[in-house]
Amino acid sequence: MLDDAQWCDPDTLDWLHYLLQANATASLLVLATVRVEETQGEHPLTPFRLALERDDLLHVLNLAPLDAAETATLAAELLGHDLAQAQARLLFESTEGNPLFVVETVRAGIAERETGEPRDGERSLRAEDCDTAAALPPKVRAVIQRRLTLLSPGAQALAEMAAVLGRAFTFAVLAHASGQDDTALVQGLDELWRRRIVREQGADAYDFSHDKIRAVVYADLSPMRRRAVHLHAAEALIAVHQDDLNPVNSEIAAHFEHADRFPQAIAYYRQAASAAQDLYANGEAIRLYEHLLGGKLRGHISSVEACELMLSQGEVWRVTGQWDQAEAANCAAMALAETLGEVALQARSQRALTDVMRLQGQYDEGLAWLTQAQKESVAEFRAGVGSRFRAAVLLAAEPGRQRCGGERKQAVSGVKIG
């Protein structure tokens, strides 16, 4: 048994070749494992392999990754008990069936429990254990880093750019972002493909052969280099997709954010959120608004812009029927507008609250907000609401008038939020 044959020196391989030919009648089986991605170019194993193939002494078995069931079985053998279904799924998604990754990830989980973590039978693996390169078991990270050290400088630079672009990327975006000429780009991609760092996914698309490889490449970038590459990535996406940026606005925004170009990031996030609303992708719109208002970008957003974002967020909550969240967002926007003295934004907030109350059947509260909105901004009232809104306010203000539920409903219906 010869494990990791790619590490054999030429003398060992020569001796092995002689042994295999010394006695043609002897029954001799040599089982060797090798990482073929580490045997490119002038590696001594290449002529050894070719000689064995010439003499019909070699039979190659290409090992596919484990499937989900096989991954769970291997983990159970290591642990001495079956994984919970959710844990087995997480392990398979994280390791993608790579046996080394499976073994080392499971062992890392055991080590954590033996150093003071609770011995919970349902806890052998956490999601955060698998999310970043920093959480990788040392052996897995060392194996990946060794493969990366074999790359030429040009291929290494392409791998870094590709890692910033994400698990999957296109030739066009990579070419624009890398700045390499066509010859260098093709040579670099070919090297990454031969060393099984990336895979082809069609005529113009690629992805990393394992997401852990991408994670290690990305983690090994210095902060300064990472910001620069993210900026190149954002600019490349804009250039390649200039005819229609909507599908990539969110990606562009994220790259600008990681490049510390916050005004550009905010602008593209807002465009992405607006496009998501137009497509009724309300979950994505909510995620983007929450990222803008709740993350580090909030410190780079003006108070007026924050108020506008809250109103947009409230509109998404309203459309999706989540009244409490819609009311909270609009109330927050109104409070901020009052602090700023922005009368038009106050009126917008109050009209938004009117609509939320109307949809919940709370017509008296809706009329109260409607009246307040009219008082706050007569100009906004005249320009944007129209005769039905005016009639509603008059109805609300008429002294001594007893209004039935139907009249209240009619009074606040048809109000345009804008």
C-alpha cells in the first residue's frame, strides 16, 4: 500500500518500477493513492505513470465524492453513533462528500466537545464550524494551501479574483476584473482546471471544485488586497452588465461594500431593493432594506435617506400583510421625520400609517392619521392626494356628524401612498 504517491521522490519510483518488472510471473499487487491535481508538469510521477501504462501494468480507479448517505455512514463510524438528520445534511453540504474533509470535520467536532463544550448527543457539528476558512480543521486547510502553493503567479492571481467573485463566475467578468490579456487568462484558467481548482460549467462559466478551496483562497488575501480585488469585481460587473444591471445590482453593492466604497454600495443596494419590489421578490427586498438600516452601512446613510428607506421597508411589509412590522417601520420613519423637521416625509409617513390602519379595518385611527397628514403639509396634500382624500378629511372634521363603519371605510379608501 502506497499512500500519497505524489510525494514519492524519483529514486523510490524507479525502485518501484523495477520491482514490478523483476518477475513477470510473481503475484504482486501494489495499491497506491495519488492526488492527480498535484502531479502536473514535470512531476516525477508523470513518466512513472506513462511507463506503467506502456507496459500494461496500471489500472486507474477514479474515486467520486461520497454521496449524502455515504457521508453520514462515514461520520457515524467515526462518532460511534448516527448523526441527526439536520447534522448529516449540514456535514454533506459543507464537505461535498470529500472523505478527507468529512473525517477531519467530524474529528474537529469531537475535539471541541472534549475541551469543555457540552456533550449533547444531538450536537456533533455546528453550522458556523463549516462556514469560514478559519473554522476549517487544520489538516484540511493545510492540504488546500499546499495545492495553492503549486500554482504559478498568474494562476494564483486568477484564483484570488475568482474567489472574490464567488463560488461561480463567468469568463467575461473574470477577464475584465483580472486585467490579464487573453493569452495569460486562458493559460491561467487552464492551469486552475488541470489542478482541479476550478471546473467548467458550460462555454463561459466556471466554479470552484469545492467551496472550501474558494474560502481558503479568500481568507488568505490581505485586507488591502481584498478591498482592491472587490473594487475590480464591482467595476467588472458594471462593465459587463451595463445594458441591464438589475440582476447584478446586489452583487455590485456587496463588492463596493467590501471595498469600503460605501456611497456606491448604498446606491446599488437601493437599486437592488427597488428592482426586487418591482418583481414582487419581497423577501429579498426586506433583506436588503434590513441590511441597509441595520448593518454597518447605517452610519453612512443620511437621516433623510434613512427615513425614505424606512418608508420603503414599511411598504414591503404592508404588501406582504405583515401589519405590525409595517406600522413599526412607518412610525419610526415619522418619528425621524419629526426630529428632522421634514414636513413632506411626516405627511408620507402618516399617509402610510393611514393605509395600514385601513387594511386592518381600523378606520377611526386611519382617519386620525389622515387628518394629521393634511395639517402637516397642505401643499403635499393638494399635489399628491386628490379629491377623495380631501373629502375624507372634510368628513372626518365635520362636527356632530355620526359616521357609520361604511362611511369611515369609504373615507379612507383609495388613498395613494406616495
